[in-house]
Amino acid sequence: MVTKVIKEELLRNSDSIEEGIYCAGNLCIDTAAHQVTIGAREVNLTLKEYELLMILIRAKSKVITRTQLLSELWRAGHLENDRTINVHICRLRRKIESDPAHPTRLLLVRRVGYKLREI
């Protein structure tokens, strides 16, 4: 018999590999091809950047807290420092924003978290 914790983990993992195309404006993720594009330009992401972007794009413009991001990205709880999220957000912005210093797509909602805006 599978324990409740293992069942929850299997459900989470099955969600993360669900095939489809997710878009926020002209930014699209093709999960079957594991490919991210902005318009016609392909964007190369690390695994954590890809997972972070998937969480944000599935949230459909809703704000995701740092705590939620930490628990989703590092399910086993290996990280306790939310500054790690800031580093990954910064790296992701360099790849998906036209001006990472003045982001228009990947936004910080002060004292709450982050959200992905369609542009």
C-alpha cells in the first residue's frame, strides 16, 4: 500500500510532467519538447529555471510566495534560505526580460512574492 505522502509526491510529479503548451503572452513552454520560446527565439534554461518558470506560468498571473516557490522547487526541504529564490529569479530575468534591471514580465510583488505577467 502506498502511503499518503508518497501518493502526494506522485501526484505532484505527474503534474510537473503533464504535456502541453503553456503561454504567458509571447512566452511559451512546450513541456513535451522541454522547450521555452519568446516569440520565435528559443530560450535555454537550467532545470531549476525551467521549473520556476513552469510554476509561475501555471499560476496564471497570480502571485506565488517565496515559501511556495521553495516548497515546490525543493520538495525535500533541502533549502531554508529564500535568498536562493532571488538568485534564480535574477538569472531567469536575464534570459526572459528585454531589460532585466527593469522587468516587465517577471514581477516582484513586495512583501508577497512573484508573478508572471503576460506581455
